[in-house]
Amino acid sequence: MVSGLRLRQFKAMLLDEVAEADTIREIEDFADWLCDIIVYCASEARRHGLPTEQILNVIMDSNMSKLGADGKPIINPDTGKVEKGPNYWRPEPAIRKLLMEVSE
């Protein structure tokens, strides 16, 4: 289990990093910033023994289930965010199953 203190520390670290987006001017700055966030997340996942690649696969499969019946994303015109399609399934049950299998 992740402690409340550790979650607060990690959140603060990420928020500090996200705030640096305001200083990005060049593509190399963007690449550095984006990869710093990836490294923070990957390091935190490793700290907790999470199989990041397998979890990402589950989440990507879930995201693909958001597509509409025509196989195209359903875009919310107000937010630009992809909406959940008719075949959407939540990733958490599959992640829970994966974590149980990995811990055995």
C-alpha cells in the first residue's frame, strides 16, 4: 500500500515539475521536461514494484475501447478529450488481476 505521506510527496514533486511547463520555449526543453515526468513516474512505479510496461498495455487496451462503433475516437468538442465509447471497459479490474498474478 502507498502511504498518504508518500503520495503527498510524490504529488508535490510532480506539481513542481508540471509548473516548469511555463518556462518551455524550445522542443529540447519540452523533451527534457516530458521525459523528467516519465522518469519520476517510472521511478515511483519501480519503488512499489509495479510492472509498468504490463500496466501501460492494459491502460492502452482500455483506451482503445473508448473508440466509437466506427472505430474512430469520439472527441468532446468542448475539451478535445476522447470520450468513452459504447465498448469502453475500465482498466482497474484488469490491473488488479495483473498485480495479483505478479505478486504470486
